[in-house]
Amino acid sequence: MKSKVLLLALATTALALTSKAQVSFGLRAGVNLQNVNGKFPTGDDLKNDLKAGFHAGVNVEVPIAPQFYIQPGVLFSSKGAKGENDFSKKEIKLSLSYVEVPINLLFKPALGPGKLLLGFGPYVAYAIGGSAKTGDKDTDIEFEKDVTSAQYSTGYVSGTYYYKRLDVGGNLLFGYEFAKKISLQLNAQLGMAKINAELNDYSDDKGKAKNTGFGLSVGYRF
């Protein structure tokens, strides 16, 4: 599924860049409130809180029908969560940095002097870095597809955390584009891929961690 979504993202972006339709280009930046939800390998729920981050990037809009557009983009997005290490009882601040490619289907009917923005679509994201602050201790995120139970346990005690680089999910957006091409937008994200490294020697691994969150942004179209 992940490879199909990635191929769709690349194909749609290529189509947008080569289309002879009246393509418009845009900039967008804003704040994120993100979380990582799911379960520990034991099946216990993760008890995390929202963490503030930001996103910024570019996009293109390709008209496909009256009032309908395909909008692929490329963003830098900081995600993560806040929680507590059950072993040390210290606060954890998890930060994950992604290059993200969303592809949204937009409906832009005229409303007053501007246009209403309604959209949804998939995204593919690749982690380019990350860190975890446990109390006063900072450690880099270790990116692995899977680890042993011993690695996971030792890492959790020492404040080292293991995650996968690839994330896949869905977007929803609602906003308004003013007559001067400035827009305000509220978006929500639901991760569909498990971003936690899986335990390769534990057949009853119930662990799953997924990115979720929402954000508010300002955009400008050229």
C-alpha cells in the first residue's frame, strides 16, 4: 500500500508540472499540534499529549473540472508528541522532522469576494531527523524498521527511541482564499502507517504508533 501511495504521489506531481492547464503555484506555512497515538508492545495505551510544531512548503494547483483541482505539494513538517517515560517518570518531548508530499483533491466554489477551500487526500512523508528529550537528556532518534526486544527495553530505559522513516496517511482541509490570493486553512491529519520500529523477536508485539494532529496555516498563490 505504501509503495502504491508513493507512486501515486510521484505520478500526480509529474502530471501537475507538465500539464498545459492554468497551473498556479503557492506557498504555505503554519503551526502544527501533533501527537503520536497507539499502544506499547504490551498492548497498553500510549498516553501522550499534543506537541507544537510547524510546517512550510510549496504546492501547485491543477484544474481538472469547474471548481475542482488537484493540489500536490512538498512540505517540511515537524511532528512529535509529549509524554512520560514510565521507567524514569521524566517528561519526554519527541520531535520528528519530515519531508512530506500531500496530494489533495480541492473543491473551490466562489464564496463572497473569495473562494471556499474544501479538500482531502493522501500524504507520504519521510523522516529526515528526530530527537527525544527525556528530562534534561537529549538523544537522537534511531531510525530502524525493526529491533530486538533487548534493544527496545535498553533504549527505553536510557532514553533512546526507535522509529521507522516512512509515514503514510490522510489529510482533510477547510479554509478560505481571499480575493488577493491570501488564504487561511485548517487541516487535520490521520496517520495510517505504524511508525514505531517493530520487535523482530516477539511474536505477540502489539506495539503501534501513528502520527495524528491538526494545524493552522497561511498561504499565498501566484
